[in-house]
Amino acid sequence: MARTPQSRALLISLSVLAFLQTSYAGGIAIYWGQNGIEGTLTETCNTGKYSYVNIAFLNTFGNGRTPEINLGGHCDPASNGCTSLSTDIRNCQNRGIKVMLSIGGGDGSYSLSSSKDAQKVANYLWNNFLGGKSSSRPLGDAVLDGIDFNIELGSTKYWDNLARALSGCGKRRRKVYLTAAPQCAFPDRFLGAALKTGLFDHVWVQFYNNAPCQYTTGNTNKLLNSWNRWTSSINSRIFLGLPASSAAAGGGFIPADVLTSQILPVIKRSPKYGGVMLWSYYDDQSGYASTIKSSV
């Protein structure tokens, strides 16, 4: 039966409506290691709430420094007290959770002095946390899934070289996932060049502690405008990075009802939507994560 002009118009209208209503599913990423009440890594992964866990932070490295990892009192790497985390890491991975090592952070001493220094740091990360071999692996013999760039201090140079070097390491045996946590003001002054490499699988943009691009009470415009800038400029899955409570950051906390009714329905229309990243230094993340999980 031939379609009438009216039926063709109806089909077109329905197709456009379906396109506009497309909503992409995502996951929740968190940072673990800096929150004294967050529980063990195994307990965190066993909640079933998270798809990605960033162990934070390796916050001393580069430019001749002896690398050091700081896990906020969970364990003492100086006495090899963190090697038992291998069991926790494998438990998380067996549940399908990607476990990353986050390098940098807002407190530490790190920088890269040259492309050769970037290669040296990449080799250290490969041999001590990824698929290489070392007699002194700080987290034991578990093989992490990749490296998260949380660069907020020091020099802005050579992070793109580090991304390329780590990506090259991944070609030896198994893929090295790369993620990053830039500030929401685009482009990020530390990671802008690195993100242009196109090597990052996921980018959790920090939409907090940044007045020009964070949520404020009753105003979603600044956040959504910044989100659109990121999704139109970066060829990676983009996560909405948020504090898990009002106490976890100086600004940018979004009440769960606002997030699920006003923001997620909009940003989930993007095929680059990856999910939500949560940061908490003082409060329990799991309560907020439980509230929003079904909407992410």
C-alpha cells in the first residue's frame, strides 16, 4: 500500500521525536583512597554502585622525584603495607569494575621536565602498576586497568607525551585505559594538550569549585553550556564530575532531585555521555550514589 503524504509526514515526525528522546545509559565513577570513612576498596566495589574506581593518588613523581603514593591513611606504602590491596583490586575487576591509578591530585609534588621524563614516568607506571614487572609494586601484583590524569599542580607541559607513552605501553600486551579529570572551564590549562591526542577513553570533567561553569541554585545554564562545549570538542566519553555532598567541595553540589530531573535528562541525549563521577573527601559517597544510580 502506498503511503500518503500525511502518513509519510507522521513517520518523519515520529522519527524526529524518537531521535530527540534518545537517552544514553551511563555508569558512576568514584575516587577511592582519600576519604577516611569510605570503607575498604572491596566494600566499595561490593556495593554494586560503581563502574569505575580511581585509586587516589600517586602524588609525587617526575623530574627526578622518588614516586610516592598517598592513600589517606588506608595503608602505609613506605612499609609495603598497601600490597594487600591486590586482593581488593582483583575482586573489583572480577565484578566488571575498571580500577585505575589516579596520578596528581590537589596536594603533592609532581611535574614532567621533558618528553624523556614523561617516558621514564610511563615506564615506572607500566612496571609498578600495570602489565610490567617490578620487585617493588606498591599495590602488589594486581594489574590495574589504566591511569587517570588528575593534574592540578606544577607545570602544564608534557602530559600529552605521557599519554602517548602510556598508550604505547598498552600495545605491548594489554590495553592501558586512560582517563582524565579536567576542570570544567574549557580548555583545561593542564590537560588541554593531552586531551587533544584523542587517547583518553573517559573524561570526568569537574563541574565543581569552578564558578563560571558549575551549578548554582536555580541555574543550570552555566553547567549545561560548559557540558555542550566539552562534548562538542573532545572525542571521549564525558562524565559529569560532581561532589557527593555539599561538604565535599566549595561549590557545585547538585541536590539529587535537581540532578535527576533537570540535568541528567538533558545531558544523556549526547552520544558522548558516559555517566557521573563522584568526589567526596568528608562524607559517604554511597548514599548519594544510591539515590541517583537508577537515573544515571
